[in-house]
Amino acid sequence: MSSPTNMYIDFQRVVKSAWKSFFRDGGMLAADIFIMLLVISAATSLLLLNDLSNFLAAELQKKVDISVYFKEASLESDILTLKEDIEKIPEVKGVEYLSKEKAFDYFTEKHSDNPILMEALIEVGVNPFLASLNIQAFTASQYQAVADFLAKPDFKNIIEKVDYYQRKPIIDRIFSLTSNLKTAGILFSIILAFISILVAFNTIRLAIYNAREEIKIQRLVGASNWFIRGPFLAQGVITGFFAAVIAFFLFFSGSFLVGAKAGFLFTGFNAFNLFMSNFWLLIFVQLLTGIGIGVISSLIAIRKYLKA
Amino acid sequence: MVKFQNISKIYPACPGGHPCVALDDVSFEIKPKEFVSIVGRSGAGKTTLFRLLLAEEMPTQGEIFFDGNDILNVKSKHLPLLRRQVGAVFQDYKLLPNKTAYENIAYIMEIIGASDEEISRDVSDVLEVVGLKNRANNFPAELSGGERQRVAIARALIHRPKVILADEPTGNLDPYNTSDIIQLLLKINEIGTTVILATHNKEIINYLQKRVITLDEGKVIRDEEKGRFVI
């Protein structure tokens, strides 16, 4: 049994040996770091892609609501009472009241540069818009509950129409799209991660295969299995660490350069914000992926050369 | 020190597909501080003997004792401890290509847990003994055959093992380097280390005037004190 001092000296020697051979074989070093960089980039992209799909799903869901239009003669106090009742439904996320006047102002503001529409409005002579409530639920399936509530006979006198039934197919399609998007993202992630790990594992396996004679000599001169295995594991850690650092700076500068320019694809999207909001998670995932794959692959690949 | 008792080694599939006998009921004993040469044609079983002593392979039958311990009963996790008591020199040197001459020698000291001060002192001393002080920082690929073999010998003796096994150590060397290596082995033996030398070289054996064990087709056919090369 080694004493703690001896174990510390062995550890020091293993790290020193790994560090030296790491820099002595420049070509192999570059290849190993590059492969590991690909794996870490894949893991990082998957993480960001998942966040992007969540962002997209949230953005799409924000655009979904149902509107309730009230009859010309309805009193504002009745509408506001109904608004309070709707807000009490647990499935409802928010309700917004749009009075006749506000609807008119909103329309004229939006179409002020369209003379035909403006002229038509003047021609009508009165405010043709109806007061309405815009209701947002938490999920698509909950809109049915809201629609059922509004279909009660008590509200027949004040409600002109509920546009849920016209919008239902679109709402359903949007929600099935976002859910498919997530499933596809997860599947894609799993496949890509699997391929990346296989490539990294085989690269390390090849490196250890090339060192098989060296391992044989080390065994012949009396090195213990841990003394032989140690430098390979330490090299896995060093490769993983350097690859993670490079990947981090690549993604950092990449997202900084792209930044808000990605907003043209999805309104409100900012690549740099996405990166910064996942800052610590990304560092953790990148280091864990790099070092983890480096160490585990080395452990598995060297096993067969250390059998007595 | 080393005892082979009724050792047989049969390889199940030799070239041609049939089993072949590498060693056939071999028995002999080597005492501490002896210098023993093992001679025989290629395929006589010299290298197999060494591989068995290093526990690289197991015999089909028989027992091997090293310093009173039966090698066959050594657990695999204790094999490194056994191998550290033996210094091995090979025809193809078996140096670690990515380590310098100094590091190749120091590696053994690191394995046994020597301190940095001991390593620095002893490696310098042994490099002096083998005449390679000015080549300490060269990699094996930058050394000549004779220099590589001297590094291998330095590595084999740095930790003062009880036995040095030299398997055809001069096989790849010219006569000048051959003589240097043999002188080194004799010097090592003089300081009390048991040396077991396997060789083809008739001149070396006749020059040494030490014990010679002759193998032929896996059998010991002669075992003589102050023997000569006769096959």
C-alpha cells in the first residue's frame, strides 16, 4: 500500500510525464484537440439549439390568443366584470381589454399611411370597431376550457363573437409544430452526441494503440497499471481542457459577432444574450464533455493492454 | 536465486498450425552472484526461458522459483514488484521512444518511488558508468545501437536489481560495442549482481570462461562451469 506522500509524488510524476509527452508530439496533440473541439462544439450547439427552440416555441405561443368581441350595446362595466371572471380561470395566463376607442386609435395609428383605409373610415362616419378582450392561456389545450366558459348562456347578450373556433386549427398546428420541433431537436442531439463520442473515442483508441509497444515495455520494467494508465488519463484531461477553452472562446466571439444580427431570423432573438444567459452552464458542459470523454475513452481503450 | 524445475512450455499453435515444444522438462538452478550464459540455436528456447522468468508467459508444466518464491503463484497485481527485482536487457533495446536517455533510466527510479534527489544523483552516476553523460538529453532515435544498448543496461541496473537478464544484448552491435557491453555486464557481476546472458556469440562465451547452459530443441543438453560454446 503506497503512503499518501508516495501517492502524491506518483501523481506529480504522472502529470509531469503527461505534460511533457503532450507537447513532444505536436501533430498528435493538434489532432486530438481538434477532434475534441468538434465534440465539445456539438455539445454546445445542442445546448444552445435547445434554448433556441424553447425561445421559438415561447415566441410562437405568445402570438396565440383568442379574442372575444362584444356587442355594440354592451356596457363597459359588464365587460370588465367578465374580464375579472375570466382572470379567475386557472388556465388563463392573462386578459387584455381593448375598448372601442382604443381599437379605433390602434387601427388609425397602424394604418395612418394608408389613405384608402383612412378614407373608408371617414366614409363610415362612426367608430365601427367593437370592444374586445384578448385572452392568453398557458397551453393550447387550455383554450377549449376558456371557449367553453364563454359559451355559457349568461354571456349571450353581451358577446358578439368568439374567434376561437376560426383560429382553432392554426392554434393546434402551432402547438404541434413547437412540440415536434423539440422532439426533433432532442433526437438530433442524441444522434450527433453519439457520433461525436464515437469519433473521439476512436481517436483516443488509435493513440493508445500506437503506444501499445511503449505500454508493453513499461509493464516489463515493473510499472504498476496505474503508473502506466496515469499519463494517458492526464493527457485526456489536458486535451479536454484545452479543447474546452478553445471552444468557449470560439462560441463567445461567434455569438458576440452575430449578436442581435440574428434578430432578422427571429424577432427579438440575440445570439450573445443566449450565450451569456447560459454562461456558467456552457463552461460546465464544455469542460465536462472534454475532460469526461478524454478520461473515460482513455480508461476504456487502455484496459486491454493492461491485462496480465 | 533462480530455479527452473521440470519446466515445459508448449505453444498450442506454431507456424504451420501444429503445437510446438519450446521447452521440454528443463531444470537448473542459478546461485546468487553467478554469471551464467545460456546458449543455443535460434528457437532453442532461450528467449522463452527469459519470458517465463519475467512472468510474461506461464509454463505448461513445472515450477519457477525466484529468490525462494514460486513465480506461478504471484498474483497479477504483485507482478510489477517481481519485475522490479529483475533488470532486463533486450536485443531490440526496448527503450521508451518519447523519453530521453536520462528519462528512460529515471523512469525505473520513479516506478520504485525514489526521491527526486536520489534519481538525479543515481542517474548521473550510472550515465557516467556507461559512458553516456553527454547523451543524457538525447532521445533513443538520436542514439547509435551501442549507445541505446548502454542506456538499456543503465536502466536495467539503476535500481540495483538482484538479477540482470540480458537477452542477446549484442545481437545488433558491432565488435567494438559488443566488447563494451560484455565488459559492462562483467563489471555489474563483480559488484554482486547475478547475470544471466543469452547469446549466439561463440567468441563471447569462449572469452567469458563462466558457466554455460546449452539448450537444444528445448532441452538442456549441457551445463558446465567454465563452459565453451559447443553446439
